[in-house]
Amino acid sequence: MRLRKKPNLDVRMEKCAHLLAAEPERLCGRWLSEFPYGELHIELGCGKGLFTFQTAKSSPDVLVAALEKSANAMIIALERAAAENLRNVRFINALADNLSVYFAPGEVSRVYINFCDPWPSNRHARRRLTHRRFLDLYARILRPGGELFFKTDNRALFDFSLREFERGGFSLIDSTLDLHKNGPAGIMTDYEMKFHSQGLPICSARYARY
């Protein structure tokens, strides 16, 4: 079901247009020459952007490019970043399928996949952002030694993803079935804060591309 557009969405988007990469394909291979930062990190499915703007705020020498398919969610992320007056973040209103159109081979240093849709039915496995077809895209745009960070509350998705990462040629750095067992660890997403408050364990893994 298609969600109804938020009231005044177009006006709100226009106010944050300086943070929106409206034609990301034009920046392919040029992100770090167009923007004066040392590394390019991307987040897939940034939602309302809590993780996005906190990551950008904590790493002022890094450019964070965040993709989100829902403009209704992304406007919250845009407004959060604008309120913080962040300059090192850009948002892309798009799906992850066209990553190789937006980013050149070896251009990205880090990929974040946070709480993606688990698509639980086996017939929808190819839609999971940790399916081999997406891993091939990540391997293409990541520089050698670049890292991929993955978090989910869904254990079945986590187990599936670890098998896919191994088959996709990524090298495991570390993983855990309960990231916040000893207290909050790292920057959380909006979903993650909710799940953590409910006592749900968060699965996390970090991989490198060699």
C-alpha cells in the first residue's frame, strides 16, 4: 500500500534541498572531489535519520551519503541534519538497486545496513539487502579494505546474511548476537533505540572487502 504524502512535503523538501542529492548519478566517481572530505560512507535505508546525522556529526571528516526510498521518512532525516547545520551529509531518495550508477568502483570506504526489511518469505530472498546480488554491488563500490556494517533484530535474517557474506567473499571482522548486552554500544538508529528499550537483542556484524 502506498503511503499518503506528508502535508507540505514538497515545501519541507525544498527547504532542505541543499542536503539532497537530486541527481546522484552525476556525482558518480566525483563525490570526494565535489565535496572536500577524506572518505565516503553510505547508509542504506536511513529512515528518519537518527543514525545518519549522529554519524555525520561524530565524523566531520567523512561524507555520509544516505539512501531512503520513502520521502515521508527521509524528510525527517533531512530536517534533523539541517537543524544540526551539518555539511558532510547528503541524502538520496532512491533504492539500493542502482548503487553502481551512483558510486564508482572503489569510491566508498564503508557501507551501513541497519535494520533492513527481512523479507521473510523465501520467494522474496532476492529483495533482502544482504542477498548475494546486493553484496556484488557493495563489493564493486567498496575500496579494497572497505568495511560493511550490518545490524538487525531479526535472527533468521542475521543467520541468512552471515552465510551470504561468506559466499560473497567478504571477510568477517567481528559479530555478536547481543550488541548491547553490556550497555548501549555505538550509534543507534530510531528502531534500535526502540528495540533496545524493549529488551530485544540486536545482532551485529562487521565485514571487510579484500
